[in-house]
Amino acid sequence: MRKALVVGINKYPSSPLYGCTNDATEFAKIIETNGDGSPNFDTRLVLDVRTKSELKRLILDLFTGESEAALLYFSGHGHIDGVGGYIVTPDFTSDDFGVSMDEILIMVNSSHAKNRIVILDCCFSGAVGSPQITGGQSSHLREGVSVLTASRASEPSLEVNGHGVFTNLLLNALRGGASDLTGNITPGSVYAYIDQALGPWEQRPIFKTNISQFISLRSVAPQVPLTSLRKLTNYFPNSQEEFLLDPSFEDTNSPSVAHQVVTPYAIPENVAKFKDLQQFESVGLVVPSGEEHMYFAAMNSKSCRLTALGYHYWRLVRDKRI
């Protein structure tokens, strides 16, 4: 069982926001299913929660039980003072701003869920995971916890065109921008995607984790069909071996096509292999040897070889991890 609590708050009495409920609604819609429509997270979407006690009760409920994964997403105001950071609720006062980020960390660390993920799009959200009891000098995350925040503990988080800057990138990452070749999207790949999109002078996302293996947040269609990817070890029995090509691998090299052809003419079996190899080249797994393009490698009877990325996936196929 995988469950997610998704919270967006726009309606603050003195400083309303405009993109947070949009952020939460879109995030909930994406995270509840995988790219093929199969169920992903059992999602509870809560918009414009009114009180601290209500929000705290929802978070406690999320991290109760022994689910495979429990995910908290929050979009709204954040606050930091000399005591620590807070996700702000509409009933805040000058002495009590909302749910303490330190309290959230205690709930997360105490949870029996196998994987706990916290995603915060609010100002000063990087304060989570750095309790003030230690002067902010260390992060206390138990094994199985990952935290992804929109900004450092000292930074605001921006809204643009009805969405938070951070969540807009997060949504694109989950739509497939952060997927690996097998279609899996992890907290680490999401952070890498957002990190590369934001320049050094913009708000900086923060990623903290204590895990032995990444959970997939969502899966989308693989960039290369898995049935094709699993043929890597067929084409390259040894990772250092090159695959020899000749004109019979190029499907246009046929007497039925009106242009100059050479022998050996296209052979359907070789053409099918070559299409796989060309697809591998398109995602950086394979490169032609001695030629700029795979077409010329075939027509000039050259070869192709695995790249470093290709070797990584070759090893995963060899070890039956794909």
C-alpha cells in the first residue's frame, strides 16, 4: 500500500497565495496513477485546511501504519524563526505559526512505513531535517526517509503563472522528465532534474535522504521498450565486444528501393536488429565505431559499441535486474 497526503493552502487571512491549490491538485492527479493508468499512490487531497490541529492530525494519520510508502506534499506559506521552521496554517498567530517542521520530522522518523517521503513547496522549507535542538548543524533522518524541498532554510519560494516554480518543475519531472530508460522516476532523479533547471542564483532546492535503495515515485513508458533493452546482452555477449555491421542491416539497402544499393542486400532479421541498435544509439547506449552515424557504419561495414551508460544497462540486463 502506498498513500499520499497532498495539501495546498491559498486562503491565508492576511497574505493569500494564488498557486498552492493548483499545485496540490495537479500533484495529486499525477501521483495517484502511473503513466499507463495503473494505480500508484492512494491519494488524499486536502485544500485550504483551516487549522493547525486539523493539519497535524492529517499528517499523523498519514504516517500511521505499515504501508510500503507514505508521502507528504505541502504547498503554502512557510515561516522560520529562532525556534525553527513551520508550515503555516490559516489560524497562525504571532506565537504559533503552524505545524513545526521539527514535529513533522519526529512523525516521519517514528513512522513504520517502509519509505517516507516529504516534499515541501514553501518558503524556508529547507529547514526541515535540521532540528534547532542541534543548532541546525546536522540532519536527523532515520533510514527510509527522503526530504525534497523547494528552497534553502534561508530562502523564499516563488510563484509564477499560477504555480510554484519548484512544483512546476516537479510536475514535469513526474510526467517523465526525470525518468530513467526503464521509465522509473525516483526522488533522486526528480531532484537532479529540478537542480539542473534552476540556476545558481535562483532559489535552490534541497534534497536530504537516508536510504539504501530508491523507491520509484512513479513509472512512465520506458524510453526503450524493455523487450528491446533486454537484448543488449544478446547483441553484446561481452561488454567490450563490438557488434559488426554490414549493408544487410540497412532496410533501405534493397533492390525495391529506387537508389543505389550494394550487396549484401537488406536481410529482415538483420534489419530488425539494426532498428534496436539505432534505438539504443538514440538514448546514448550505443555509438558507431569509425563513423558519425549508424547508417554509414552499416553501409561501410563498420561496427558499433556500448557507451559507459550502455555498459550500465548491459550489466543490469546481465544481472536480471531489468
